[in-house]
Amino acid sequence: MTDHSFDVVVLGGGSGGYAAAVRAAELGKSVALVEKDKVGGTCLHRGCIPTKALLHAAEVADLAREASAVGVRATFDAIDPEGVRAYREGIVAKKFKGLEGLVKARGITVVTGEGLLEADRAVRVGDDRYVGADVILATGSYSRTLPGLEIGGRILTSEQALELSEIPSRVVVLGGGVIGVEFASVWRSFGADVTIVEALDHLVPVEDVALSKGLERAFRRRGIAYSLGVRFASATQTADAVTVTLEDGKTFEADYLLVAVGRGPATSGLGYEEAGIALERGFVVVDERLRTSAEHVWAVGDIVPGLQLAHRGFQQGIFVAEEIAGLNPVVVPDAHVPRVTYSHPEVASVGLSEAKAAETHGQDGIVAYEYNLAGNGRSEILGTSGVVKVVRLKDGPIIGVHLIGDRVGELITEGQLAVGWEAHPEDIAPFVHAHPTQSEALGEAFLALAGKPLHAL
């Protein structure tokens, strides 16, 4: 066994891990980054980037179908699965090459192999141990399934769905959260008949109910079917099809079943508990500064309870690197982390929903306002409907911003600034939003909450 000493050892090279490694190296630390697969992790290779490439291909397909509506003569022939795959893999390869270059330029030692945490702030890989003054755990997450529901054959997770070499004609999606509705949106644009099964009462159930209802209306118009409020019971498959049965006895038959019921923390079998790391339901227990129960061992990303988002892990990785370096960075609570679902239409939010705000502050203590995108010129040009909803404390700051409509994910940063800086609508109302942009819709909502609506009633 050979020991190698570093200031910082990072276990896991996904969004949180590589961000921690890069920032620590920038701050003058010697860094070893241990990754069993490729640096970039699930987000770059099997999640965020490839799925958004699929969603863009889906958008192009829809635009081709609808070109005549704007006076453009174009025809839609078919989806070329191999062409879509080549496009998607080209995007991933280019981003991976750039990341490899960045890591190399920062002088980070990349160790490829399965890492096992040991008690003395060491990560063992084969016959080598990488010992750090500090260790950062960033081992990410895996696709969950349900008890008795075995993945294989025609029952897929998102990772297998990405690798399909065909466009299915019928799909059932189990789970109406982010992953489920994004794949449903892609497959519908590619021509499939899609049914979403969600046990809760709404699609994207963690979002404000105005967004959930808006997405449900949009999906109905697109021909995406969904079953809400009834739990999954079983799935059986043959060589040609899969049949899904719900607890009320209703059945759905399809070519494939996509299981999109969330992601679990990848902490099992990595030596965490043996090394003194406290776990709860598989998640690493941390304090608000991301310290674990073991001294000088930190955790970031999907293994930390809370939002499982790449950009949250990325921010946490930077935070821990700066904390180790003694810079005392600012804690960003999950409520201030923006959330985006890249379906058609998109859903984006930050802060508290109206229901959560009322639960926390009382219904009389908050004011909520909705602005319909029908009044926004840019949205009309793009052919998208939707709403902007802003929640504020009565006579107080903005505590929630919620959007639905095509491309609204690009608007949520302004909402994040408003919520994060505890801005009052009166503070923002004088700011000028360029015309014609969708950002004007946010401006209209802030004006209305400031007591001086312009186009709003």
C-alpha cells in the first residue's frame, strides 16, 4: 500500500466534486480528484447536458412542424435517432474535453478508479491511498425504483432511456417530476404517445400549484396524457410490450416504461459509516457549513439532503473549497437555489410557493400576484402561453418567483437576485426591462406588487 499526501482529496468527479477540486486548486491547494468513471459525472455524461440536447432536438422538430404558421415553408420528415445520438454525443464530448483541459490546467491529480473512504481522511483506490488534510465527499446519486419494480428489458431508468436506438411509439412515464416530464416532452415531440403516472395530485408537485396546473393544461393541448393521484401497483412485460397497473385497477400498455421516481444518494459500500460518517436514509448528515460528523471531512451535492440539482452541488463544492481555505463564504439556503424544468413549456422557480409562504407566514401575511404572458409581446411572438407569479411578504420583500412558459428558465436569475437580496417590489419597479423581452413580464409583476400596475388589471 502506497500513501500519497494532498491538501484536499475529493471523492467523486461530478458537478460538486470537480467544482470543489478546481476552486481548491485555484486557492493554492494540492488536490487529488478520485472518479470511477469520467470527470463530469452524471450531469455531463448521463443527465443534464445530454437530456437538454434531446430537448433542443425536440424543439427543432416542433418548430419544423409549425413553420407554416409564421410564413416559412418547411417540412418535417422524421426523427433520425442516430443523427440525434451523434448530435447529443458531440455536445457531451466537446464539454468533456473542455473540462479535462480545465482540470489539467489547474494541476489537479485525477485518479481513475473505485474509491473507498477510510477512517484517517484517506481514500483508498486499489493499492494506493490518497490522504488529505481535508476530504470532500461528492459521490452523487443513482436512479431510484420502487419496491418490486425491477429495472431491465422494457423497464428503463433515464440512463437507459438516453441510449434507446429507436423512437418508441408508446411510452408510460412513472413519475411526474422533473425527469419524468422532460422525457415525456421529448418523446411527444418525437411523435410518441405518452402517458405520465404520478401518485400525487399534480405534475411537478413540488412547484407552486399555478405552475403545476399550467403545465397540465399545456400537456393536454400537446396530447400528453397523465394519471394523477393514484399509486402505481405493478408492471409486467413481454418481448413486445409492458403493462402498467395502478392501485385502482386501471392499466396502460406501452413499448417502454420509464421509471422516474427520483434519485437516491450514492453512499452505500463506500466505507462512509466505517469511517465515522453519520448517514440518515442514505444521505450524509451535515451542518449548515457542510461539515460531516468526521473532522475535516465534508460532503456536497446529491448525497446532502435537499435539492438534487447540479448547480446546487457546483455551488456547494465552491463553498467547501473556500471554507477549507478560511474565506468564510456565505451560506446559500436551498430556498435561494433556482429550479428549472426544461420541458415544453419550461417551468422555473425560486423561493417559496404561495402555499409554503402562507404556511410559514399566514395567508394574511403574504401577497401573491400573477401576470399572464398573453400580455407580453415577446411571448406572443414565440407563441408561448404561461404566467409569472410573484409572492411577497405583506409590505415586505419578495420571497418567491414562479414562471411557466417557453424559455422562462433564462429569466429565473432575476428572480433569484430578488429573493436572495430580499428586495421589495418597490426597489425593483423603477428598473428598466428591455422591450420586447419576456423579462418585461417580471417587470410588470413587480410593478403590480409595488402598487402601480401598467398593463396589468
